[in-house]
Amino acid sequence: MAVVANKKSVMTLFSSGSDLYCHRVRIVLAEKGISFETVEVDPTNPPEDLMELNPYGMVPTLVDRDLVLYDAQVIMEYLDERFPHPPLMPVDPVSRAQSRMTLCRIQRDWDSLVDKLEKAGDKTSIAKELSDSLVVVSPIFDQKPFFMSDEFSLLDCAVAPILWRLPSYGIDLPLAAKGLKKYADRLFGMDSFQTSLTEQERDLRQG
């Protein structure tokens, strides 16, 4: 079935069931209770429909009527502005900019390592680097119920999928990361997080 951007009244998300960036978008959609249709995509063989909408053939790709977006961070911020309740970014410009800088650091420090882990044959050294980086910041998660905030935000949407995937990378956080472990359990117990999970993602945590 062809997906034509200007004929759809319900959002369409082109998604891969195990992709970290797609997972982030699905958490936002679930948290805001947004209705959408999913088109499952094999990233190694993107369908013609997707190639027509997105020249890179990448996921996630979101189609909202005439609008086509294909960067996870852009999609997440768009959804937050398009559906403002509950808000997932601060309202004031200074706090908003600080949140964006933190999201940028997550991308540079953690996403880059996750991307390497997904492709690496021997994951040992990269997994240790990611684990060490997470342990260093663990005390931050003792201070607030969410990532540097009393409210769930896009920062949590970005971090939760990484933490969920740690066992599949051979990472078992040490006792020194107790605060981060409690934070992860809090996120994993949220209805929106559970709703966001695909079968493939659930399998990542099954022995």
C-alpha cells in the first residue's frame, strides 16, 4: 500500500523494531497518547514508499499529512510542539537551550558508542567505555526522579532506550551506578515506556 504524505489523516511512522532512534520516537508518541500507524522497515532494504518520502531511506521517518521528518531529534521536538500536553521540553528559552545541549551531549558521548556497538564484532572495549561513562554520571540520577528534572522529559526519552539495551551489549552496571539503576527501573515501569516496546525490544531483556 502506497503511503502518500498529503492523503494521510493519521500519522505514519516508518520504524524498525530494534532501532534505538525509532524507540525514542515511539516513547514520545506513547507518552502523549498520539494515534499513529507503523510501517515496519528492514533498514537494509528500505521499501519504495519510504524512498519516495525520504531520500536517505532511513528510519525513523514520520509522515504527518504534508510533512515528512526523518531525524529522531527533529521528530521528537516536533511532536512535543505539535502536541503540547504533557510538555517534554521546558518553556523558557534558557532551560530549553540547556536541555538541547544535554541532548547534544547524549548524542556525542553515548549515541556514538551505541552506534559503534551495533556494528562491532568484538564489543568488549566499546562496552566498557560506555559503561564507564554511565557510571561517572550516575550520581546525577540520585538528585531528581528524572534526568536533572522533577518531570519526565525528552532527556529521559533519549536515555531510556540506551539503558534498556545494556544487557544486549554485555553491560551489567556495577553497584557504583546504584542511582542510575533505580532511575532505569523507574523509567522501565512507566506505562508509556512499556507501550513503546516492540517484541524485538522485549526480547533484548529475555534470557
